[in-house]
Amino acid sequence: MAEETLSVRSLTGVEMTLPIAGPGTRCYGFLTDWMIRLLGALIWLLIASLLRLAPGIQGRSAAHTVWVGGIVLALVTYFLYQPAAEILTKGRTPGLRTAEARIVTLEGTTPGIGALVIRNVFRLIDCLPVFYVVGLVTCMLTPRRVRLGDIVAGTVMVRTDAGAGPALDRLGVQARRTRLPVEALALVHDLLERWSTLEETRRIELARSLLTELDAEFAARGTGLDGAALRVRLEELLGGEQRV
Amino acid sequence: MAANSESDAAIWVREHASEWQALAADSAAAAQRSEATVEEALRTLRAYRILARHLATVRELMPGGVLTEILERTCAQLHTAVNRPPRLTRARWARLFRDDIPAAAASVRVLTLWLAALLVASAMAGWWLINTYPQLISLIASPKMIEGVEHGHLWTYQILSIAPPAMLSARIIENNVMVVLAAFCFGILFGLGAFYIVAFNGLSIGGLLAFTHRHGLGLELLKFTLAHGFVELSVICLAAAAGTALGESVIRPQCATRAESLRRRAAELAPLLLACALLLLGSGLIEGFISPHPAITLAARLAIGLGYWALMLLWLSGRLRIRATRARSARMKLPLLRR
């Protein structure tokens, strides 16, 4: 049975959860990183090709040296990109940032260099026989959605939540401005946060239902407002504009 | 009771809402920062403590609510940002090379000796096999290599004539690092993967030595491998021993679970991988630049090979550390003596 979240204990003893990234997020992050390193390797080869044609590079031996240098740099970029990027970004490679994920330890902390090296070394087994089949199967079968390298290194891939801070900021502002009861405030806030992800009919229905309960003027006048107007009305209830 | 609780929640939220804007800003800044001043670090820790406290309170007042969820999400993000391993300072690097690597090597010393014995035994078996059934050489050598040796040329010098030493070194290092990493990783299969890699390497070495000996090139091959072989083969045994130790941690767990035992052992042995990579870098450079050089004599090769090997043994056995510690304690005592 797969676990949806990773429970960790904060330094103050309060428990909290981190959402675990599934195979889809992992693949998305890995493929983005793979494209970056492939591009990096190709750029080295392109530079080496152009340098071979440069007027300063004369003779077969010099051109050969330049080409060999280009190949070595391309190979180094291709093979060392992943561990180097993970170590330098502390588990948040550009690919993982794009996929909104990051690598953490089982305690939810930023992993150290040793753990990141170990999880990369075990790609040797995870990539077998082709296209990371072992890693993908392990990832699908383990409760925390981890590949073999993660099991050995004690790491987990979790989804990052860049929207949490701004959401807290907005909620703080709304709580100070509005006269709504706290439970109602939370409901309206939640609806506005999820506004763009909900279907048009569904969000209109939810907005009408909330406004009927919370806004006496709206309840008395009827329900002739469209989606945009309902959203404005909800924002007014919160005492200002909802910044998303 | 419910109404009272709701009013408590409302009062609490209105009292603390003004703090959240600053806490959210601190949380976002901490997640993006790679380094912080003391002031920034203290502010982040304060934000972390306050957010955790608020989360605990909100869970009591409004369990399962949106505010609980948002506070939990913010707090979890900050938790990862706050809990980072310390930066690798010069002292930490020094400790890694002086203490951690020798300690990791010492923990697999017996296994390394067993695997070295396996390497020697399989090399002898390979020698016997190819000496008795020469046609089996096609199992361990490519047709090009066989043809070259049959015509009186070692493949090692053919490689040199094609690739420049730097390129050759890079290829050798890459190949050796892959073998070592494979020996380490496949050790997780209850040690069988590491045994296979060591036995196969031993069989190949013995077989190739027998084959070249039959064609009068045995000494040439020995001469070629003398400068880099000691360290290269020792590192393979060391990595395989580390891999076997990983496998052992799964078979005979020392912790509550096998996964925990495996994680602990991997963390202990990780410094050894760094040592193996560095040693292979050295032996790869020797193999690329010194081993194929025809002008270097047998005695010089032997001296280089044994010297490098002795240096490796001194480092991994912790002897270098003891000397450094003695030198340091001597320096520390000096001012006291003067007084």
C-alpha cells in the first residue's frame, strides 16, 4: 500500500507531513534533467567542432586534440551532471524544480553529500536492463515510491509547495480584514485558492451556496451574478482583493 | 461548547494573523537561500518555532481545517530548509581523509583479504583453464586481441598508438570506476554480485597471462601492469568488500529493519567510494602515461607500483593519520615546553 505522505517530526516535537512524489513526477524531473545534460554535452561537441575549423587550429594533431577534448568534456557533462547537480543544489536539480519536487531524507531534512552520492551510484542497478526499468518497478512497488538508490541512501522524493508561504500570507491579511467567522473565512479562502482548478459550473455552485449562507444582501437579491462577479463578491467578503 | 471553541479559534486567529505575513516571507526566503548570516539564521529559526507552535495550536482549535493545512505545508517547507547538513569545511574534509576513510577501510579489512584470496584463486584457475584449453581464450579476449597476441603484439601498445595518453587515461579511469561501482552496487545482492565481479576479473587476468605466456609475451604483459596493477586490483577488492558488507547488512541486519541496517552501512562505507575513485584516478594516470611507455624500465615500474601501493596501504590503514596527529601534538606541546 503506497503512502501519500512522509510524516516527520519538527525540532519542536510537532509532527508534520510532506507529500511524496509519485513515479510520474520522478520521470518528469529526470527527463528534464536528462535533456539539460544532453544539451550540455552537445554544446561541448559543437564548440569542439567549431574550434576545429578556427584559423588558429592548424594541423591534424591540433584538430584531433581539440576534438578529443570536446568528447571528454561532453562525456564528463553527461555522466557527472546528475550527481553534481544534486550535490550543488542540495537535492533540487533544475529538473526537479520544474517538476516541483525535491530530495529529502527520511526525517524530511536536506540530504548530505554522502546520501546523494550513494543514491546516484545505485543508478547502475536502477537503470537495468534498459530505461530505468528496475528503478521504475521498485518505485511502483515500494510504499514511499522510492527506487533502490533511495532505499540505500535513505532518501525520498517529495513534492515541493511553493504556494504554501503566499497562501499563509494571504490568509493572514484576510483574517485581519474580514468580519467573517474563522470557519467561513477558511472555506471562502479555500474556494478562492482552488478557483482556477475547479470546473465553471462547480465553482459557481459552491460560490452561490457560500454567499447565500454568509452574505445577507446576496441572499435577498437573488442569484443573477456570473462567475467573475461571484468571485469579486467573495473577495469583498474577505475584505479585499485576493492575490493569486 | 462548540460555539465557545469557535470563538476561541476566532480570537486566536485574529491575534496571530498579523504575524503570518512576516513568517511567510521568512519561510520563502529560507527556502531560496543557500547561505545565511547569523541574524538571518536566527530569524528563520524563530519563524520555524513560531510556525510549529501555531500549527500545534490550530490543530487543537480547528482540526482538519484549511488554516491547519496551510500552516502544515509552510512548516514542512521550512523544516527541510532549516535542517541542512553542515557545510564541508576544510576541517571536515581533513577528518574525512584522516579518520572516516581509514575507519571504513578497517571495517571491511577481513572481507577485503577474503576477496583478494578469491581474486588470486580465480586468477590461478584462469591460468590453468587457458593453459589446458587454449581455445577457451575467446571467452575472455576479443578476436582482435587474440590475433594481435598471435602475431607477437600486445593489445596494450596498439591502444597507445591509436589514442593519446590523456584520452587513454580518461577511458581507463572511466572503465575502472565503472567496475568498482558495479562491484560495490552489486554487492547488495547478498554479496554475490561482488563475488562475481572479482572472480571474473581474476579469471580474465589469469587467462590472459597464460595466453600471453604461451606466445612469449607474458613478461611484456606483466611489465605493462606492474606500475598500476597493485593499486587497481586492490581497489577492486576493496570496493567488492564494501559491496559484500552491504549485502551482509541485508542478510544479518544490525538494526531494527533490514532497510535501516542497509542505510547505516551504506553511510559508513560511502567515504570508501571516494577513496576508491581517487586511487583509481592515480592508477589511471599511471596506466595512461607510464605503463605503455617503452623507455621505463622494469625496476622503475616495480618501484612506482609498489610505492603507490604502499602509500595506499598507509593511508587506508590510518598510519598517515597517526603520523599527522603526532606531528600536531608535538607542535601543540612546543609552547608549553618553552614556558
